[in-house]
Amino acid sequence: MDTVREENVLEVQKLVMTFGGLMALSNLNFQVKKGSIKAIIGPNGAGKTTLFNIITGSFPPTEGTVKFKDRSIQHLKAHKIADRGISRTFQTVELFGNMTVLENVMLGCHTRVRTSFMASGFVLPQSRRKEKRIRESALKILKFIGLTDKFKDSADSLPLGEQKLLEIGRALASEPELICLDEPAAGLNETETHVASSLIKAINAKGITVLLVEHDMKVVMNISDEIVVLNYGQKIAEGPPEDIRNNSRVIEAYLGAEA
Amino acid sequence: MEKITLASQLLQYLITGLTVGSVYAMVAVGFNIIYNVTEIINFAQGEFVMLGGLIMVFFHVAMGLSLILAFPATVILVTLVGMLLDRLAIRPIRQPSVLTLIIATIAASIIIKGAAMFIWGKDPYDLPAFSGRNPITFLGAVIQPQYLWVIGFLVFVVIALSIFFDRTIIGKAMSACADNADAASLVGINVKQMILLSFALSAGIGAVAGITMTPISLMEYDRGVMLAIKGFGAAILGGLGSFPGAILGGLIIGSIESFGAGLISSGYKDAFALLVLMAVLFFKPSGIFGDIEISKIKRF
Amino acid sequence: MLRITKLPITIFALFIIFFPWIARQIPAIDHYTDIMVFAGIYCLITIGLSLLMGYAGQISLGHAAFYGIGAYVSAILTVRYGLNPWACMCIGVAVTAAVALLVGAPSLKLKGHYLAMATLAFGIIIFIIFNEEIEWTGGPDGMAGIPGLSIFGFELDSVEKYFYLVWGFVLAAFVFTVNVIQSGTGRALRAIHASEPAASAMGVDVSRFKIMIFVYSAVLASLAGSLYAHYLNFVNPSTFDLFFSIKLLIMIALGGMHNIWGAVIGAGLITFLSYEWLHYFEEFDVIVYGAILLLVTIFLPQGLAGVPGIVKDWFRS
């Protein structure tokens, strides 16, 4: 058995989520292979964002388990999950608007480098060294996402396309093993979408596993290794892009939703 | 003999508690009216009650207006204060956040309190009871006729409000704002007017509470804060936004306070209600009705 | 906006150092040194509160209670048990921190209105305890005979000596707080303020940070309380009533809660208003305070510390 290469970073098992009688996810199972790009698609209200929120610890599932590197994480709070190595972006951009571009990325380093309250209050040399290290690695990330020139601007002042990039950069700063991107191309024009997809590929090339929710089928088909299709909280198909493209149930779900 | 006195003593505490609780319930209903339309907790809610009592003293005692005239005059005047509060303190805020709205209503409450001290001084004022002070004895407990007036007015307020919200167009429009302000404004409801109306209504109910309680417990300029926080406790206990909850919460808080003062310590009388408030906030901030879907019992 | 440079701090420190000397030269203001002691004591509280409210976005209407706990622990332990005042100050801090942790842990899960009401209720309960536990606190009459402070046998027995002690504390707290703001901790706090979900998704333990800041601000208030008790040699409950918590709020709002300098400016101005400039209004000064609070909230949401920014924008356009 070729277990080393086929290792799963994330395993979702029998996941159920109900909101006051409403079934948002029912008995969902899938895995994400280490180093792959996996996309989750489905019509509106299929449960994609709910799934993301459960994986990243916004709320616990009603039933089922989420395993990250073979340890269950579904009971952990969001910040603990971030510590374990899962990072995320939000569908509606959630930047720290009152902070600069650089500070946003620096905050992303929070999981890796921490200074205690006392140490920072007394400006101990160790806290200064840490601050310098955070700054350097944040600048590196800004270079990677192409926002070096704007490091001093406030995050609010960026156009949406750059805000989305910055959010990805902030997520990268925690050096995650798995990055969850919630609609990275939503609201972007064609050029911006192109930039975003090549950035996602570049992230993946660094060895980071990517899980993404996306509506833009071009992006999904282009960059994903595997796709999971959800409809009404259920998995209706899973496989590589070419299989999904021709899957009759998927076509039905989408046409049904659009009609 | 001993047992009978204890039983009548307990009954006495209960009756007092329910009376005080009716006042808290009215304050809580006032909180809910504003909260439902605006999601603002009006920290000046207690000042309406204080103003109700003192303005009534002015009309009825100082000016000698009859009860029938002084009562509505007081309610109207306090209602105007409520509307002014919205126009002068709430609406001008350009970037309303929870923090700034809290601060604005706190500011308004100390201005009202200061103005009341300026007008009436620091002494407590008495008001003649509506139908005399000959107590009724009931199973060894003493009931002041005014107690019945307080409880009666709570019932009246409850019935009037439920008719208002269920049967009148304006009431229904207010309910719509409470459910979804954006949608309400889309169907042509003037949300700003509804907010103004909510402050007016809530001030009016506060005035009724103040007028009816003053013959029992007197009234002075600085009573507002305590009334507000206990009324808030009642609102929270019953689930913020729920009217039946507010009434039940008020009666429970009033009773706890009355029994606590009678059986444990009168010095800590005010602390009991606050402890209940903190306990509810810490352990069940959705209130005792929290498990039931709030929306179902939100209105009458 | 958030970079706090060394120059203003140095100028401010020099101002404090020379203040008593300047006040002595001008008879009309020679009692200002005494008022500045109180300003310093309040400043110690507002520095912590500004961090809590402005940077972490949490409202507290109960800080008078922590101030009172510090003062009463110092008063009771020195008067009734004859302990060393400095030891009492430390015990006061420990007690306050424990109480703040106990109240803060559940309170800070609450948001907005609920948190305001929970801290308000807490403050009133503590106030009632100060009044009712007469055996310990002396009840409404308060406690007299609290000893003054001395450092290694050097008695801080004059207003000026105490002035330097209090402002030494303030300066230390100010610098410490500024360092915190400019570190990763401050960044995490601002992140919490901007978006709690995003902050926690980036690994920030939101409730831990909130509690930490709440306890820190309570500890500063407790220190201020001890300093107050040893300065006046007397405490009574009315100092620690609800209105004091509101006054703290007014200080922060007037100075500007998004800037630590606002805490200093607000505390200074309100102290001088209440001890000196509002005498004419007697008890009706509450109306003035209410008006200040309302006007600032409506017209100057950034407080006085935001004025330079407004002026700058005005010139640019």
C-alpha cells in the first residue's frame, strides 16, 4: 500500500449539522489528500459555508467527526484549530480594516510567534526579537502575494481584489498545512480572478493543501485535483474535474437550481 | 399562633413582591418596546418612571389638578420627554454602535436626573393614594388599595399593548420593524417614525409605572437607575424582547427582592435583584424562556 | 494613529516633573498640585479602561468597584491589622485580580448591552457591600486613620512628594500599556475589535485576551484605590458609587477612547472640572457631565485626542 503518498490531511466522517430542525449537512463523508487542491461546489444553500465553519471551528457539528492529521478536531474552538495548522479566509472579506496591510499579515503570524503580556509590557529583548521576526516574515508574504508597495495602507482602502489577496496572505502567515478558501474569486473581474488562481496554485506548489469553496467553475475546473459536489447538505458526486463535468446528477442539480 | 403569623408574613412578602414586581414588569416592557424596534437598551428607562412620579406630584399636588386630569397630562409630558430623547440623543449619532448608543442613553439619563434634582430638589415626594390608604386585610396580610391599582395598571398596559400590536396598523408596522427593519422600510414603513414611536410608548408606560408606584414608595430624583437596572433584570430573566417574559420576569424579581429583604437582610434588598440579573446573564443570557423559540412568544 | 512616539512622552514627563514647581510660583494655582494627585489617581484607572474599551472594545460600568476594593483592602488591612501599606497594596491587587477574573470570565462572553449591565450590576453590589458590612468597612461613615506611605523610611508626607509617587505610577503604567499596545498583544486586541471571527480564525484566543485586559484594567484601578486611601487617610463608600464609574466613562469618552493619550487628557480635564471649575454648579454639575458626554458622543466620537486628526483633514481639504 502506498500509504505515504495517499495520506489524508483532512477526513470528514458522517458529518451532520442541523439548525433548529433544518438539516444543513447530512451524513457527509470525504477526505482531502495531503498536498492536493480540493474544491467543494454546489448550488446556493448546499451547505458549503456551513461545512467550512465546522472545519475551522466556528461551531461544532451536531454529529460526526472532523479529523485533521488523524486527530479529531470537531470539538475544538476556532483558535485551537488555527494552532493545529488550519487557516481560512471568509466569503465576505473579514480583514482587520482598522489595521495596515502589513499589520494584517503580522497578525496572521500570531499562532507561531507569541509574546506574553508581561514580556510585551516590559519590552523584554525577546519580545523585540520576536516582533522583528514577525515583521520580516510578513514582508516576505506581502512580496509573495504582490502587495509589498501597499504595506502601509489601511486594509480598508484596498480594492476588493487586493483585499481578497491580503486575506489569503494573512492566512498564509500562520504557515498552515491546510488552507480553506471561501470563494476566493467571488466579486473579482477576469484579471483579478486569474491572479487569484495562479496564487492558489503557487500556494499549493509550496506543499500546502488547499480546500476551497468556489462558484466560478472555470477556476474550479482549472486548479482543482478533486471536486466534491454538495446539494441540500448531501454529497452527490466526488471525483476529478473531468468526471464531475459530465456527471448527470451534478448537471441536474445545477440546472434544477437555476431553473 | 406562630405558624399563622409566619404564613401571613410570607403572604405579605408575596403581595408586596408582586406589587413591586408589577412596576419592574412595566419598566421591562418599556425596555422591550425600544429594544424590539431598535436593538437599543435604553439606560434612561428608569428616568421615565422617576419623571412620571414627580410630574404627577407637580400636577396633582402642587397644581391641584384632579387625578383624572393629572394622570393623562403626566403621561403625555413624559411621552414628550421620551420623544425628545430619541430626537436629541439617539438620532443625531452619526455612527451608531452598541457602545455609542449605550453612552448616549447614559448621558441622557444623567441629564434627566440632574434636571429633576434642579427642579424638585433631593427630597422624596409623596402622592395621595388613588383610593385612600385604608388597608384591606386578607388572611392576615395587609393590602394597600394602591397595590391593586399598580397591579391593575400592569394588566391594563398588557391588554392595551396587545391590542395595539395585534389590531392596529401602526402596531403591526412596529412589529414589522422589530422583525426586519430593512424589509419594513421596503414596504413603505417609516422606520425613523417607528423608532420615535417606540421611545414615546416606552416613556408613556414608564410614566404609568411611576405614577402608580409613588403613593406606595414615594419618589425622588435619583430612583431611576435602580428601577432601570431591575427592570432590565426582569426583561433579561424573561428573555429580552419577550413581553410575557418581561411580565413574569418582573413579578419574579419583585418577589425575590421582597422575600430576600424580609427573610435575609433588608440592607441587601437591592443586591438580590442584581444578583439574579448577574446569574441570568452568566448562566442563561437567553432568559428562562430561552429554550422555547423566542420569536414565538416575542409578542402578545 | 497608533504609533506612540517617545517625544510626547518625554515632554509629558518633563511637564509632570516641573508641575509642582510651576504651581508654587503662581499663588492662584498653588493648590493645583493637590488636584493633580487626584488626576493622577484617576489617570491610572482610565489608562486601563482605555485599553479595555478603546482597544479591546469591551465596555465596563463597574470599575468603581475595583477602585473601591483596592482602597478598602488597603484601609482594612492597615487600620485593623496594622500591616505594611505596600504589602496591603499588593494584597489589594491580588484580591482585585481574583475578583476581576471571577466576574470577567463569564461577563466577557457577553457582548454590548449585556456586558454593560453585568458590570453595572456588579459595581452596585460591591457598593452595597461597602455600605452594609459595617464591621469591616465602617459602613456609610467610612474608615479614618489610614496611614500614609513611606519608602525605606522616607515619609511621603507632603502633597508634592505624593504627587511624584502617584505620577511615577502613572508614567510606569502608561509606558507599560503603550508597549503592550505596540506589541503583538495590542495587535491581537485591535484584531478582536475589528472582527472576532477573523481574529479567532487566525489563532487569537479571543476570550483569553479579553479577560487578560479586563484583569489588567482592574488591577490598575485597584492600585489607584490604594493610592487614594493612603493619600486621603480616609475612605467611605460614596467615592466608589455608580456615578464614579460613569465619570470614568466620561473621562474616556471626552479624551477619546481610541487613543491612550485620550485617557490622560480626559482624566485630567474631568478632575479639574470636578475639583475646581464646576464649583459654581454645585451638585448640578451632573447636568454638565451629562451634556459633555452627550455632546462628545454626537459631535466628537474620537474625543479630544481625535481633534488633531480632524484639523489635519480640514487643512488638507
